[in-house]
Amino acid sequence: MAHQPLIPTRTPPTAAPAISAVQKRTLNVLLASQVLSGAGLAAGVTVAGLLAGQMLHNTSLSGLPIALLTAGSAVAAVVIGRVSQRLGRRPGLAAGYLTGALGGAGVVSAAALGSPALLLASLFLYGAGTASNLQARYAGADLAVPRQRARATSTVIVATTAGGIAGPLLATPAGHLATALHLPELTGLFLLSTVAFTLAALTLLVWLRPDPLLLARTLPAPPADGASADSPSGSRPGLLVGVVVLVLSQLAMVAVMTMTPIHMHAHGFGTAASGLVIALHTGSMYLPSPLAGRLVDRFGATATSVVTAGTLLAAGAVAAVAPDRSLTLITLALVLLGIGWSFGLLTGTTIVTNSTPLATRARIQGLVDVAIAVAGAVGGLASGIVVATTSYPILAVLCGVLAFATAPAAIVAARKSSARA
């Protein structure tokens, strides 16, 4: 009620340009922070499994680091969502990055001291940086008009590409730096992550003003966006479909991605080769985002859910049939895996955003990202067990088939929504 008198005082001819300018500035600041944090994500993906394998002396536990990282991301997602709901996106996201930086420094210390317990605890904290990087996509859509939300979200996501590709490619030089500092070689990327997450936090704290979420709450509600079965505004079934798309895409992607460097290492590939594959995989996760965003806005979530399901199934099939020494086919599988995840992230995020009211949006988005993180934790932990008891191809096939369930889920929900309409 206290904000009601403020709304009529806004002058319609100037309000839209002003908000458009703030949205442009917001996206630019988020772009900068995402480039930095994208580099910070590289260590957990590229070398965490190898580092844990060396320290724990147990290959079946190679998926444990990603499981801990994503579990930490789940806890952080709740906290970031609640802080953002109460204080705004800026403090919420920055706190996550700073916690991730603390975790990165802890991993370096754990490796130097030979402490597995400190390693596992630090990887848990490190997951907060991942949570902030993922939740930043919501900030990009806070001030966007409904029919441009997917494109605004994709703008933030694609910015992670530069850091995400550069990070794995820096594995070798970062390892040399760590060696020069008398640290274990595999800690090099975690040194990079610590600096990157810290700079990302500072970027948001200094320049993300005004806070997009807090500003959005002071504005008149946008006109109805003609939400269809593909993007049901305020619809619980729509929210559930969004969660299913996000969760299954994340689980399949994390499980296969986690074990690919381990699989490659077991068949004679070095760190440089696995770094290249992960770099191309990471690029394929983020580079297609603008295309995915436009397709979601234009054709709706049902169509892009089918694209998500088909691409992830194809990724699993290629990974399963790829010869152990075929770098080309392994790379192709990981690229398809990234593209499928990209479409799933944009599709699911748009559905979730369109299905939640602004008053509780940040809190619900945080809870949704908890589900994503839990799915990643399950995928990361189960992947090592599945490969140890069966094989990498079996893991790939299982993940592909599971991810394909996003298609019927979206189609059934769309038909039910159309029938109610």
C-alpha cells in the first residue's frame, strides 16, 4: 500500500525510455560479472575430479567433488534467493561469489596441506559461486517486458561463454603458475577461480545500481503478456514443467560432463585434451543462448522442450558409441550435450519466471535452483558409481533417455492448459 501513491506520479512518455536505459546498464554490468565468474567455474568442471582422485585414491569417488559442489550450490541458492527477495539482487549475488572465492582458496590450501576433509568442505563452499552465476540470469529478466524475457535471460547467460571457454584452456598455464608457487599443479585453476569470483562480486557491488529487482517492484505491473500453454502466467502446472525441464537437463549434463575427463584420462588423454573438450562443451552451453532465447520467445516452451529432449538424447547416443580414443566423437557428444542444456535452461527459466508473481519471484527462483543443484549433485555422485559398476557408454545412454522425458512432460502440460482454456 505504501507504494501505491508513487505509481501515478510516473510520466508514461518518459518512464519507458528510463527503464530501458536502466535495463541496458543492468545487462552490461551482468555481462561483465558473468565473464569473470565464467572463468571461475572452470576449475570445478575441469580438474576437481582429478584432484579428488589423487587425494582420495579412489576412482569411484571421482564424481564426489561435483556432487559436493552442486550440493553447496543448492544451499547457496536458497540463501541467495532469500537475500535477493529481501535486499535485492546485488547483495545476494555478490555474497554468493565471495563465498565461492573462499571455497576456491580453501581447495588450494587443502591440496597444499594434503587434507581431504578441507578439500571436501571447500568444494561445498565453492558451489556458492556456481549458484550466483546461475541465478544472475534471473536478474537480467527483472526489468524486461514479458515477451523479451527469454532474450534478456540469454544475454546474461551467453556472457559466461568467454570465461567458460578461457578457463579450461588455461589449465596448463595455470598449473605452471601453481607449480612455480610450490603448489600442486591441479590447484592452478582454483587460484584463477578465487580471483575471478572476487572480481565478479566487486563488479556487482560497485556498479549494479539501481538494483533491478527492487526497481521492478516500484513499477506498475506490465500488461498481460498473453500467456499461453507454453508460458502460463501464475500457473502451478507451468511452474512444474519448468522445473522438470531444468532438473532433467541439469542431471543429464552434469553426469556425463563429470565423467568425461575421467573417461578420457583413463584412455590416455592428457589434461590439455580434456581441457579442450570441456572448453568446447562450455562454449556450446552458452553460445547458443541468444538463438535459444529468440526461439523460446517466438515459438514457445513446448517446441523448445522437444528440441532440448532430442538434443540431449542425441548427445547420450554419440557418447555411448564413440570409440574410447576418438577425440572427435567425444567432443561432438559434449558439444551436443551443451547445446541441449542451453535450450533446457532458457526454456525452463522462462517458464518459471512467467509462472511466478513478482512479489515472491526471487524466493521461488532460489528454490527452483535448489532443485537444479540437487539434480546436479545426484548426477555428479551417481555418475562415478554408474561408471565404476558398468561403463561410461551405459551412463551416457541412461542420461540421454532420462533427459528425453522433458518432451512428453511439456507436451502433456500444454495440452492440459489448452483444454482448460
